[in-house]
Amino acid sequence: MNTNTLLSGLNVLVVEDVFMLAQDIADQLTGAGCTVVGPAPTVQQAMGAIDGIELDGAVLDVNLRGERSFPLAEHLARGGVPFIFLTGYDSVTVFPDSFRDTPKLTKPVDYGLLIEAVSRFRNGDAAPG
């Protein structure tokens, strides 16, 4: 399948507080056919951005300038929206038990792995268990 249509038709929220990284992620996802919602740098802005929008998935940075994205992850999980975490942390102790098994990508982001992970949203495979 052509890489610029791999994610065609998917609405994906991007939550990342580092502007350049947020733009790079959005560009990579858009280039693969995604419609990117955001990127949003805070949980509050992300919640506002997704109000009334049907999402297929989300890419969530764990640490947003000291604020954790877990409340947003809980909101998405309640709505059945799959998501993956982006993290600079390699310790699972950072994550609440409910998110220990959620797919995670480490920074710096490997965009091939990101595209592959986001493509699983189509089947709901990245949904927390």
C-alpha cells in the first residue's frame, strides 16, 4: 500500500507540548493520509479540540510541561478511542496500572514505528485493554 494513503480516513489527535516535535509528528501523519486533530500542547486544549469530533485514535505525550496526559487517556478510553503514548521515560512505574499495557513509543520518535502503530487504530488494536 502506498505510504501516503496508509492512514487515509483516520482522524487522529496529537498531544505534544514541544512545538517542533508536534509539527513533525503531524506532518508525518498527514503525509501518511491522516487527518490530524491538533496538535495540542495541553490536556485542556486537547479536550477542547476533540469536543464534538469523532476520533479514530490519539498520540499522547506523557509529560506535557509537568502535566501528565493520563486524565485525557482515561477520557479517551471511556469513549473507546485507541491511543498510544509517546514518552521519554523508560520506567513503567510512571504509568498508572490501567495504562501499563498501553502501546508506547519512546522519544526520539521512530516515524516508521509511529505510522505502523497509528495504522492499528483502524482495527482498534491499540486500545487499552
